[in-house]
Amino acid sequence: MEKEVSKFKSVFERITGKVSPEYITCKACSRRALKDVWERNLSICPTCGKYRPMTAHSRLRAIFDEGTMKEFNQDMITTDKIDFPGYEAKVKQLEKKTGINESAVTAEGRINGIHVVAVVLDTRFFMGSMSSVVGEKVTRAVEFADIHRLPLIIFSASGGARMQEGIYSLMQMAKTSAAVEEFSEHGGLYISYLTHPTTGGVTASFATLGDITLAEPGALIGFAGPRVIEQTIGQKLPKGFQRSEYLLKHGFIDKIVPREQMKQTLYDVLKLHVDSRFTRRMDAI
Amino acid sequence: MIRDSLLEAEKIESRIRELRAEGKNENDQELLLLSIEKAKALRPCTSLTPEDKVYLARKIERPHIDDFIENLFTDFFEQKGDHLYDDDPAMYGGIARFHGIPVTVLGHRKGHTAETSAKYNFGMAKPEGYRKALRLMKQAEKFDRPIITFVDTPGAFPGIDAEEHGQGEAIAKNLAAMSRLRVPVISVVTGEGSSGGALGICVANKILMLEYAIYSVLSPEGFASILWKDSSRHGEACAIMKLTADDLLDAGVADEIIQEPLGGAQENPKRLYGSLDMSLEKNLSHLMQMTPEQILIDRKEKFRKIGAVSA
């Protein structure tokens, strides 16, 4: 890998002797911008405004007050549960490529001072699909929020079940839903934040169990994938089908929140709950 | 594939029925020979591949929820509709007695003919079906009735209206609500248990699987389509998915396997009803000795443990 890089050393590097800055090209307008600019702009194209998926860590950095984040269960290891050909190798390869070891990152931190638990799914890792580790990390994060009476925020983004883990993947739906339900019974606040794409087993479990459901503009949200539906009914789907705006119209989402307003909106909702006399027992503040 | 052996056995069986109709009794030489022929034809069924089991699990002659209710329960009172929007014919259920005890019984409905299969949408429920199931289960809890569910679906229905009415939300609500029920829940996977559509009525204290039933994250066709963009490779998918009753027992999902007659339940349904009845009775009386709190914890722990992760 290192050899290849040196072979294709850029003009910038050859002249200055420094590592060339990393650029990212927008898929919509084909303009490129510095990676740091994208990061600071919440992965929104500075030129055309198109969203790129946020990595789990950049999402957490964007919502948490600086220096307040503490990540949970970073060392949980994904194992090959059903002897699926090539699974372990693929996991290793993605680990190396993305720098994360699973599609769920879970953490505690503060949003303008309010202590919360947050879960983010990262689509770079097996399309954010639900593995045993994802189910376990989500469940433990919910249990942590329950024990410490903290509000819970989950940013979903997932292709659904992790096929390579077979039935174990399916069972994570039951496990995570059970944890969320118990948390809810105890009076816990859960804000479900749907991002592109949220489908399959994640939609049919914790993603649709929020007290408050927010979504990013234009996100694909559904149970069955569009391709499967088209094949089943033998016709083209209407424009905008299964997008955030469509779900809002059909009554499944409270609000579509542009990314620039993410932290403020979360804070506003949290504040309303923290101040309520019914949730005074929450230890979030 | 065992398809040919089963067809052969079917031919012999129809000849046996003809002879019986003519008044021949068990001592008749031809009948005796034919029954030996039939046993021979079914011999390949003693060792089945996962793909064979998928074939059996989907067989249209296989007993479905209607048959189980008719043969294992009495006084069935059907309850219809989610009382919100619609009645989903793919989800069937109501109140009945099992060994005299009032229970709530529900499950995916499938037909035995092309016509009834289509009428019940091949067991593919819509959100209205899951909400009907939820209504029935919440009522069961209110009146302290145990719940028995029969699982048999290729998956929840993937359609425009199903999505617009919140297929994902409906299933999620069932998972959440079932996890907190304070009455015993027993699920029987009778045919194909595929994806969230199966799980949506299968968060149970005890999960029984018929010997040739399957239970998987997705249908083999869907699995092949997602992984290899080619649903025709479903045979390959069957081989690696670990979807047979034995696999599910190993995974800690299934608690018990109900043995089926050679060649599948349809070969001798009465015998299957007998063993299923015994197992249901045993499991139910065990669960009914537990307190509501114990029942809830028992179910929670079952699912909390599946696919446990270290660290």
C-alpha cells in the first residue's frame, strides 16, 4: 500500500516534500473540496449543498461538546457465527479501510451541557448492517442510558440485517427492541434520528421506536428495499417514494431537520424533556 | 432433490386409496406390496439437504394454521381486523381453548390451493396484519390468556401500501410489545419463517420448530439477491444460511424440534398433531407455573443471550 502511494506522488508532494492535502469530490456537482472543509461543513458539499454520509465519529464530534465524548465497547470483536465464506477476511479488510471495527459506534457525551447516550451507525462498514456486535453495542448503550437515566439518541443508517450472520442478525432486532421498550417503560427519552438510508431490520426494530423521530432531508427510509418492491409489484415506484419527505407526509416522522440544525434541534428537544416535571428524575443535567 | 421421490410416493398413495375405496382391507396382497413400494419411494427422505427442507417447508399440502386450530384447539372464535384500518387475510387468529384452557392463537395464514393461497397473500402480512396480531396479544395479556403463535411466512409483504402504512414500524412495535408481555408465549415455526415478517410474531418464551421447518434472516431467494444480486442462486444460499431446525436449535433460537413423519408433515398430519399437542401441553403447563414477572424475565433473557458477544 505504502509503495503504491509513493509511486503516485503528487506534484505538490514532489515539489514541497509535504504530504498532499486530501480532497473529496462531490458526487452531485463533481467539485472537489478539502477533506477538512467537508468535515467542518458537516459533510455537506460547500459548492452545491448535497449531503455526503457522515462517518460515525464526525457525527459524534458534531453533536457533542468538545472533550465530553467517551466511547463504549470499542474492543468488541465481530466473529464469524455461521461459518460464512470470506466473512472474517472482509471484516478485517473493512477495519483497515475505515479505521472502525463495526458499523455501530456508541458513546456518552454532552450536548450543550446535557448528558446523553448516543449511537451512530456508519454505512462504510457493511452498509451499517446489524451484526451481533451492533445489536450488543446498541443494547448495552440503551441499558447504560436506562441505568444512568440519560436520554438516548440513535442515528440510524443501515441496509438492514447482516446477511453474513444469518439468524443471529435477525435476533438482534428482538434484543434491541426489548431493551428500548424497557427503557421506555422506565420513562426514558429516546430520540430516533433517521439518516440515509435506514431500511430493513433496523427500520423494523429500534429505528421506529423513538419517542421523537427526526430525519435528515432526502433520506431513504423503509422496510423493504425499492428494488424488492418493484420486483414484487412489477411496476415503477412513484417519485420520492420512501424518502423522508414522503414519510413525513404519511405520518411517521415528527420533523425533517437539515444537518446544520442538528445539534440545536437535539438540544431543543432534550431541553423540553429535561425541564418537564415528569422527567425530573432524569439525571441528564 | 426429493421432489421426485415425493411425487412417486404420492402416485402409490393414490393407488392405495383407490384399492381401499374398492373395499380391500389391510391383508390384501396388493395393498401390502404397495405400502412397501411407498416406503421404498420415501427412502431418500431419511437424509435431507437444507434445500430439500426448504422445499418441504413450502409444500402447499403442508398443514397450516387452519389445520392446527381445527385439530389441536376447540371453541375457536375468530377475531378480525386491527380495528384501526383494515383486516389482513394473511394474519389469522382469535380465542380458542387448548386442553380446556382459553388461549389466544394467531399466525400467518396460507392456503392449500392456488386460489386460497392468493387470497391469503401467500402468508405475507401487511402492517394491518401485525397490528391485528398486536391487538390480540395485548388482549390476551389483559385477560391472562397464554399466547400460541404459528409462524409460516416468506416474509412481510413488500408493497407500496405496506410501506406507506409503516411495515417497519408495525413489526418493531410487535417486537417491543412482545418482549414485555406478562403471559406465556409459545411460537411454533411450522413452515417457512423468513425475516422480520416471521420474527414479528415470534418473540416467545419457547420456540418450537417442526422438523422440516426453516427459520432465517431472509428467504433464500432474498439472501442470494442481496449477496450475489442473483436470486436464482437460492440453492447455494440454502446450503450456507444455517436455516434448518437443527441449526436453530444449535443457535439457541429453537428450544425443541417436533419430529415429522417421513417425507414431511403432509404424509401423516394426524401423527404430527399428536406430537405437537404433547409438546405444547408440556411447555404450556411449565410456563403457567411461573409468575407474570418470571415469564417476562424468562423471555427477555432468552433473547438477550442469543448471539452473545464477549468483551
